[in-house]
Amino acid sequence: MQTSVDDRSDGPTTVVGQHERLFHGFLEAAPDAVVIIDANGLIAQVNRQTEKLFGYQREEIVGQPLEILMPARYRGSHVAESRAYAVDPHPRPMGRGLELFGLRKDGHEFPIDVSLSPLPPERGLLIASTIRDMTSHRRLEEELRQRTRELEEADRQKDNFLSAVVHELRSPLSVLSLVARILRKSPDDAKIHEQTLGTLERQTAHMARLIEDLLDLTRVRRGKLTLRRQSVDLRTIFINAVELAKPLVESRKHHLEVVQSPEPLWVSGDPSRLVQVISNLLTNAAKFTPEGGHISLSAAGEGDTVTVRIRDDGIGIPKEMLSRVFDLFTQLDPTQGVSTGGLGIGLALVRRLVELHGGSIEATSDGSNKGSEFIVRLPLLPVATDPNPTACCASSTP
């Protein structure tokens, strides 16, 4: 009979012990930090994840106020919230809709999510706080928000781009339509034929450049734009680029100063693409400079780099736009009455071409109406033999 009594008396104790071990085993196996707080707001128990998350050994924080694990700015309000929760304890998230932060032992703050749950009240009020590190989650949220902003901006740019393409095509098509009507009305007038021929050539050349820019843009975006590299003296590039930009420069009555290096400036590159870079920058300067302005083009070797500078005294670039002028579809507002047109792809294409040549480009400006400067840097080849020493002159002012 005694053995039976002992068994009955030991049974409940054994069950309680098993429950305690199960509880502690569950606590230690929990994937999140768990902090158990007593009715006085003191830390009664923590698990292994709490030590890892906050950088404390458990003996350092057991018996301490829970506020030790939160930034100072939250501590005052947390005490009041804890008292209110003790009146009606029930499972719930803490700080719904708020951004909560934990504080590590080393002083580092990090975003957290907290859930509160009251434990069975046999030993008085105990509250289990489950704390999850939200650093990765917040980072993903921010990346998603940033991606959404980028998609919205891309959609806006696409709309602007389509509008610009329509506008750029409409103008020469309207002129060509007018030319056709003129020719139809005066089929035998040689003088009119000569005049309209020049108009046809200019407008078709404009459309051809537009189409070529669009094709280049497609090649760049698909990574299929290739270079036909050779050793080339930048002085010859200057001559050809100036020839391409000369009609617009002269039509706007600009003064263009070209300062050539007295020595060859050899680079490894695709001559046609380098001409495209320089002529586009000269054309850009001509567009954004009021009539009668000044534009300069120069180059100089600086160590193992050749630096090309295109300066103008035009409408300038606002400070907030300097970091964006090379972005696709970016266009400056012609606030000074300068008519620019274009698709907003020229400078983006220039930057990509320069980068394909292993170089870099930057824009500088002191602000509105203070002109601008574009600086291209390309790797300079070691001294080479000039195959055509008479190809360049020291300076040119078309």
C-alpha cells in the first residue's frame, strides 16, 4: 500500500517536471527571441536566440528591466504601455502600425516585430514577448518600394519618349508633305526644285539620324553594340566631329574654338563612335546655347589619360540635374527660350559609348545661365607612330 501511495504522490510531480522540461525545450528551440517578463516589467527568462540577437549573456539581463533591450526614446512610453497591458493581458502584436527597434549590447539599433502573450497565471502574471529581427524583411520592403518607384518612373519616361518620338517625326514629315505639294504645283520651276531639294536633304538626314539613334539605343540596351577598335589620334576625331556639328553651330551663329594638341593623342577606339561622342556633345552645346554664344573644344594628355573638354556659355544645368543628365530620356526644360527638341537619348548614348571605350564622362555647371562643361576621359595609349602627321592642324574656328 505504501508503494501505491508513493506512486500517487510522485505522479503529479513527475508530470509537472515533464511539462517544465518540455516548456524549456520549446523555449530554446524557438526560432525567434523569446523574453519572459514578470508583473514588474523585469526580465524573468530568455532563450538562446535572445542572447544571439541582442548580444547579451542571459545572466546579464535576467532581472533587468525590459527597457534595456530598446532604444532610450521608447523607454518612457513603454512603461506606460506595459502597465496598461497588465490590466487586460491578451495575445496581440505590440505597436501595431509602428516601426519598432531593438537595441543590441553594442549600441546598434535594428528593426523588430514583437508579439505579446500572457502565460498561464499559476505563478503570477508572466508575459512572453516574441521578438523577430526584421532587418532582412525591411530591406526587402525597401527594395520592393524602390523597384516600384523605378517601374513608375520607367513608365513615365516611356510615355515621354513616345511623345517625343511622335513630335520629332511629325516635324520633318510635315515639311516633306509641304515640299511634295510645292513640287506638284510647280513641276517645271527649276529654282523651286533646287530650293526644295535642299529642304528634302536636310529633313531626310534629320530622320536618318533619329532612326540611327533609336537603333543605337536598342543595341546598347541589348548589349549588342560593338566597337571596331584601332589606334586613332583624337586630333582626327576632332576634325570629323566638328564637320558634323558645323551646320548647327553656324546656323545658330556660335563661335566655336577648337584647340588641338600639338602632339598626337593616341587612343584605342572605334573612330566612327568617337566622332559620334564628340559631335553629339558639340551639338548638345549648340542646342543649349542662345544664338551668338561661345563653345570650346579641347583635349590634353594627363598621365595615362586624355581629357576632352567641351565648354559653352549657354543656359547651364541646374545642380539637381547634374546627376541625371546622362539618364535615358532626360531633357532639360528650355526655360531661357532655347528650342532643343530631341528624344533625350543623346547623352545617355554618349555615356555608354565612352564607357565601352574604357573611359568616363561628367558634366559640370555653376547653374542656370552660367554655361556647362562636359569632360570625357579616355585611356591614353603609349607613344605610337603617327601614320598621317599632317592630318591635323593646331586650331580651327569654323
